[in-house]
Amino acid sequence: MNAMILAAGFGTRLLPHTLRLPKPLFPVLGETLLGIAIQSVLKARPGKVVVNTHHLPEKIAQYINSRDFGVEIIVTREDEILGTAGGIKHAEPWLRGDDFIVLNSDIIMEPPWDALISAHKKTGAVATLALRANPDTTRYGTINVNEGGEITRFLDTRAPTHTRNGHVLMFTGASVISPAIFDLIPAGRAVDISGEVYKPLVTKGGRLYGVVTDSPWRDVGTVADYHATVMDALRDLREPVIDAKVPASAFIANPVYIEKGATIGELCHIGPNAAIHGGAVIEKGARLTNCVVLPESVVEGGTLVTECVR
């Protein structure tokens, strides 16, 4: 069994930051979203991992090639973005032949891979989705399953067997997929897996299943979500992390994370709740609190930066 991580998106909900840093490389303290996703899929013991790219692909490839994850990682490049299903179709040469797992790169989760794989093999589904309780149907849509795990409602599409009974669920971004899916995806163009693959499966009834999980889950797809994720990670720090040189005149209020390669100016006030990443420059007298400073960002001298991502 192999794995695929979807990492080709433009990251439009994270603009303007994604103009220079692809969303999968956004840092969460000492790790990136892509690194977290890779570690997650490795729990399923894949033979290889495919990562698709389109926006700033050279940066993602450089990141992967500079590290040893202990497994073969294949980086595919889409000249034109192919969507969630089209990207999978593009990776068919590495995925066909056996079931494979798929994970979105903008979520943080450790899916119950063993349970998903077991349920997938038992039902013979085209795809088995990891589902969870839905906190906001306007944002995430509605999914329902029957007692056998068959998805009877997927967003606005209902199976012939659908009833109004059952919990309101949402898709987490983790799934196990059969090679049969390749026959359902048109080649050579962008294809949305929800609208062009999963909805028709539900309409016909069967072969799309779900496993409900209460595993911790975070969506990191917007600036607000990303900021909240890093702030929570900072609060979980047992002690501050300061790997860059900090002048004696600077004031540090924990918790803080200051990565190696960051430059901190004189008389700066850093924290509480500040994450500053490698290559960032914090000029003299800047004040940072409740914020994330991305790699290579510059905070001008005397500036107050708070409650935001820079």
C-alpha cells in the first residue's frame, strides 16, 4: 500500500502569505504542515509516498529532497492544477495496483489508518473516508452514513437509501481509496473528487463508505485557523525555544519560539505567544505578541505586531 499527500493547491485562503511560501511549508513551530502530514501517513507503513505539487513546486521539492523521511517520496508536478481527483489520476503510475491512502496537507490529524484500511477491505468500497462530528455544516457540508458505514448523503447528494436518521458528519481529509477510482476520473483535465466522483457514487448507492473517528483534528487552511494552531502549540510548550541569538537589551515574555536563523534586533519585545522562524528579521524596537512571523519576513523597527501572521 502506498500513500498520497495532496499539496498542489494555491493556498488562496492564506493569501498574501502563499505568494512566496507554499501552504504545505507553513511552519508549526519546528515542523511544517507537509512534514506533519508525511509523519501521519507513515503510521500506515506505506511503501512509497507521492506528493503532488503545482504552486511553487521547486520549494516543496527542495524541502523533501533535503530530508530523509525513511521512505521513498515521489514529487509530482502538475503544469496545470488538476484538482483533488485529477491530481490522484496524475499519480496513477505510482498508485495503481493496490489500495492507497490519501491525506490533505492542510489538516493536522493522525487518522485511524488500521481501522480505515480494515473497513475498506471488508466492504470493497471505491473509497472509505475518515469522518468526524460536524461542528459547522455551512463550512464543511453534511455527510450521513447508515449502520453499515455506507455514505447515504454527501453534501447535497443523497443515495436512494438515504433517511434523515443519523449523526451529521464531515469529511476530515483522510481516506483509503481503491485503484478502481482511476476508471472514474477523466484524464488530462482538472477534476474535483467531490463533485465528479463521490457524488455520482452516492447517487448510484454504495461503494462510498465512511469510518467515524474522534481523533484530534485541525483544519489549517485559513489565516485564522493557522494562527490559532500555532498559538495553541505555543501554549503547549513546556519551556521556551530560543535557538537564535537574542541581544541582552531585548525582552522575552514566554511562551516564545525563536528558530535558528532568525535575526532579533536591539530593544525588541518578544512575546508572550510569538513564533519567529528562520530567516525572519525583527528590527530594533519591534514589539511582537500573539503572532507568527514566517520565514524570510521582515518586521520593521518600532512596529507593533499582534494577533496576526506576518
